[in-house]
Amino acid sequence: MPKTINIIGSGFSALSASCYLAQAGYEVHIFEKNDTVGGRARQYKKDGFTFDIGPTWYWMPDVFERFFQDFGKSAADFYQLEKLDPAYEVYFGKDDSVVIPAGLENIYQSFETVETGSSEKLREFITKARDNYDIAIKDLVYRPGVSPLELVTPATITRLGRFFTNISSDVGKDFRNDKLRQILEFPVLFLGAKPSDTPAFYSFMNYADFGLGTWHPKGGMYSVIEGIQQLAESLGVHFHLNSPVNQVILKNNKACGVIVGGKEYHSDIVLSGADYHHSEELLPKKFRQYSEAYWDKKTFAPSSLLFYVGFDKKLQNVSHHTLFFDSDFQEHAKDIYDHPKWPENPLFYASFPSLTDDSCAPEGKEAGIFLIPLAPDLEDTEELRNYYFKLIIRRFEQLTGQKVENNVIFKKSFCVNDFKEAYNSYKGNAYGMANTLFQTAFLRPKIKSKRVNQLYFTGQLTVPGPGVPPSLISGKLAAGLIEKNEKN
């Protein structure tokens, strides 16, 4: 009889792990609290509009391809990809934006138009970033965070200094122009911390951005979830929706199942892809590895205020991904990390998938997703949400030179309280735990429980960290540890 594994949650990491474990011969059951799979990567549909509720950026296509190749498949077997050109656009003021085109040569030219001589500096910077990418993504991130020695390789020893300097200082050495610096610092925001707190080694994100490009899966990011679900089902994974896990069953210090709505589902192993803090709350206190004080001291990635907006017309002067950096980044960062509060003049991001993908909005209309990064655990009220919607829409109108507020058919918001309710997210964080120097690799919460046998964790609070590609990798790492440790 094959061993049975119960997996809590169905986000990218849990789906990834389920595929590897089913392929290895385990009987795998996924328990998802919501009515669709995907965890934070769910979908919202209304009146012919389609929105990704969670991730909207498709970066590191090689990681997705490597995942599917592990099962003799390709991403193209499940969804259709289009490379975006431009990749994105950054507004710094009215009639003042920088477009990031597809392709490195085009990006070099774009930089040169902003600052003479910057293209050569960028070539050198990207060469180092690519070198870091080859070390990190092709090797280091596929290590399970069990030991510090995982980081010691001939390649990393020669780059130790890059772990003790930060992205901001690294970028600032070569680039004087504020716009170019902000563009180069932007990718590490996906790692959840300020560029000044993120090791310079993570410049590999710049190669992910400029070198590999930005892509769009037709139908949105949820089509990737549907593709992985299809793969999982073909491997025999069983899905249980509307099934929030209330407790992990323990016997003789071993995890041997889960309780859902009073019903027991027994298994040989339990793997949680849910929020790590919440997962440990499913255990008696004495079996939890990390205290409340531990979690409270950690640097968490931001939460977000999101709006999903249907417009009754096509919009102008925007790209599929558009960033609005017309306010002070440092001040906004302080409001997130240093003195948490609602920002006075926030930066924000907008995505208009219907510019690229006709399936995302009815003909002649536009689907818009707006995001404001916030500190976790802030007060969250309808009044605050409405205030900030009006604030960013009016700035959007001023910066892009068009009226849109009266063209809103509907809007749906999602914020701190929703992250807590929908995903049991610690303090309502949106992206997990930040990848700062002391929250990297073996210094992150462990995949294998130190106090309960046959209990494992996966997802963006453990290794390798926040983001969709790291979550796919986390699932593989958790499955690999289970296979290694639970052979008998």
C-alpha cells in the first residue's frame, strides 16, 4: 500500500509538492479551505471581466519550464505564453515615464536616452546579475535550507561580499540618475524588503527582469494554476475543496492526519502549504517550533490594498504593467517597514491584462488591477479603502492625461482583513517573509518540523522565499525532503 500524504492548502507550493509526491508513488490528498484551488493565486470574474486576485507577473519562465519538464511536459502543454513588449512602464510624473521594452539591447538604448553612458554601466551590471542568477536559480535555491553549508560552494565563496552589501548601495555606485536607480531597485521588491535591506547578491532579480523578460499567460496567471492542477490530477492527486483544516492529528509525537469540520482524514504524513504561522496554530502549543515573539520580530513582506476595476472604455497611455513612482519611495518604505501606518502619498502599481488578452474584458472595455503596498496588520475599513481608491484614481488621471473615474462600471477591493480571512495570512501579509540577510536560506523557518515527526511545511515563509517561482521550487524541496526522510 502506498503511503498517504495530506496536504493543507492548494497554492503554488502545495500544488507543486503534490505533483512530485504523486509521481513518487504517494497517495496525495489536498485540502483547500476555499471553493477553488490556487491559494493566493485565485481568480475573480464579473460581467465578462476576468482578474487575477493574486500574482500578476510571470517572471523566470525557465523555473516554470523546469518544473513541467520534471514530469515530461512543457508549459506549452497547459497554457499559452506571450512575451510582453513593453515589459512594463514606470511613471515618475505627468508626461514623464520610462518604458522598459523587451530585449536587453532595447533596454540598454532606453537607459541611454535617460542618462548618457548608463548603457555601458548597465551591461556590466547585468553581466554580474546573470552570473548571480546562474548560481542562485540554477543551484542554491534548490537546496532545502537544512544547513549553512548548503551556501558554501566554490562559486559563492568568491561572492561573499555581495551578501554583506545591499542592492541600494550596489546600484548607487554605478547609477546617479534617480529614475534609473528606482527601476533597478524595483525587482527586489518582489522579495519583500527594502532594497537597502536586501543583499546585493539578489541582483539576479534584475537579470530575471531584463534578461528573461516579462510574460503573460493567456487567461491570466490562474491559467498556470489550472495547468498545474490538471497535471496533478493526471498523476492521481485528490482535491477536497471547501475543506478548511481545523487541526493536525497527532499520535505518539507524529502527524497522522487532519481534522476537517469534525471529520478525521488519516495519513502517514502531513504537509502544510498554508501560512506557516497558521499551520503551527493547528498544533498544541508545546509542539510549535516558533513562538509568537519569534514571528513578531521577523520582517514580513508588505500587505496590499488591491482593487479589481471594470472600465466601460479602453484606456490610453498605459502598458500591461504600469508602475507609478511619482511619489517619494523612501517615505512610502518607512510607512511599511519602519513606522507602520497608512501612507500619505503611496506609490502604486496597475495592471491592464485586457490590453494584451481579449479574454480578460468585453470588447471595448478594460480590466484594471490596482495595488498599493501596505504595512501588514494595519486597520482596514471600507472608508480607508474608498479614500485610497479616489486618491490613486485621481493621480492616475493626472499622470496619464485621461478621465476614468466616471467610466468605472464596478470595483472590488481586497486588503489586510481579506488576506487574513481568505488565507489565514499572518498579520494579513501578502507575500510572506522578506528575504533579508538574516532571513535567507537556512535562516528561514524549516521545511521539516523539529518537534513533530512526519510534519512538513512548504511555501513562501520557508525556503527559498516569496514569489511564484520560489513557491514552485519550495514544493519540490519539501517533496524531496519527504522522500529522503520517510523512505521506510
